[in-house]
Amino acid sequence: MSKTESLEDFYRKKFDQVPNNLQRESGHFNVFKVEDCIATPSQPVTYARRDFYKFSLNRGEVIYHYADKSIHISGTTLMFFNPRVPYTVEFLSELKSGYFCIFKEAFFTENVRGGIRDLPMFSPGGKPSFALNEQQDQHVSLIFEKMLEEVHSDYRFKNDLIRNYVTEMLHYALKIGPTETLHQHTDANSRITAVFNELLDRQFPIESPAQRLSMRSAKDFADQLSVHVNHLNRAVKETTGKTTTGHIAERIISEAKALLKHTNWNISEISYCLGFEEPSHFNNFFRKQAALTPTAFRLV
């Protein structure tokens, strides 16, 4: 797998230079017009994780590869990406115009309720793309233009204003997208399930064959949460309709597919980092979940 792309890598690739203040900024933010970037949008984007957040307004036809999914999009699209999920964008037509911004999570520390990573478009299983009509395109473009104006201004409190614009963008997208992903934790079962999901997500992505999952069973998570495994299983089932084991298996198979498709690690290495004692156990698990062997899936 390609190494995680840093902000320094991004600036060198796009602009052949790194801003002087980048190392001093824990919460870096910047915004660009697509046409102002040196690298042409038709060039393939490397499949990798980034150590920064990004969202973009794209006008054109693209295929984005997000974790183990590939989705074809045509028209104007608002797209969101986060450091926990690898992605690449395949441009099928030249993007003549558009915008994108990049920022580190620290830019929003204590400024977004619950943390920016908890918003649906930035969750590992969330919906990262939102199709826009002409009116919505104009609205989002105006927000990007406001951010561009502030980034280049000398206003003392411009970062606070930019955060407001980004927050407006996030909530505008959530209003466009499905609202059922927004869930208030109204009882103890919901809270336990939310913490379980957070612990599960924290184990990913797998970035090295030496990295290994530490929690793979419902009991592992129950021990971490200091609750009885039956209590955890009941809470997760009542809240989501799926079993704890089912959630764990879905997350592991999703990561397994990404590793098989986008790394040259052998089956034993993937088996080890996903916590299987023997490659044969991984083969059986994968065949049961995907109806293919890992080797066959890699060749598809």
C-alpha cells in the first residue's frame, strides 16, 4: 500500500513547494480553485490515505474509489474525504472548474460539537458524495469563494470565520443527504453501541503488515467497555438490528478487500494483521463473507 500522503507531499505534488509556516501550524487550512493547481485534474490520483481532511466541488464525470467501493458520478458533486479511509479519484472528463479545501483535524478542535470525525460524511461507512443541482452548486460555490477571500485576507479572526463557512458547508451537505444517519443517543443501549463502533473504527486503517488488530471478538470489546458480553450483544442488536459479531465481520471484510485490491501484501501478511492465527482461518472467513477466496477476489 502507498504510504499515507502528508500535507507536505500534497504541496510538493501540486505546487512544487511547501508553505513556510506549515510545520508551525497544527491546524492547517487552505482552499483552492481547481484551475489554479499545477497538476492537471486528468492525472490519476494515487490510491492512499491522507493525513488531512479534504472536501471538493467537482464538475464533471469521475469514478471515485473509496475503501473497497467504486462509484461513478456525473455532474456537479460535493465530495468529502477523511484520514481514516484510503481513496483515489479517476477523472473521466477534464474538470475545467471547481474548488477544494484541505485541513487538519486540529483546525476544528473544540469547534465542532462531538468532533468532526463523528459527522456522517467523515465516518468510515458514511456517504462521502452529494450530487448538486444548479442552485445548490451556486450556493456551495459562494461558500468556497468566501473561504478563498478570507484565506488571502489580513483579518485577525479569519480562521474563526473560515470555520463558520466550513461548518455551514457540512450542514448544507447533511441537509441534502439522508438524515437517518444522524442519531441522538437517547438511552444506554445507544451510548454503548456508539462507543463500540468508535472502538471498532479506531483499529483501522491497517497501514503496515506489522500492525495487528487487538480486538476481534464481542468479548474483546465488552472487556474494554467493562460490560458483560451479553449486555453488549443485546445493546448492539437492539440499536442496530445487527449482531456485534456481524458488525466486526463487516468491518474486517471491508478492510480485507481494500488490502487485497490495493496492496501487494501476501495472503499470510493480510491474515496476520487482521488477527487470524492461520491463513486457512482467514481463507474460510473470507469465503464465507464474500463467496470467493482471497486469491480469487484479488484477481477479479
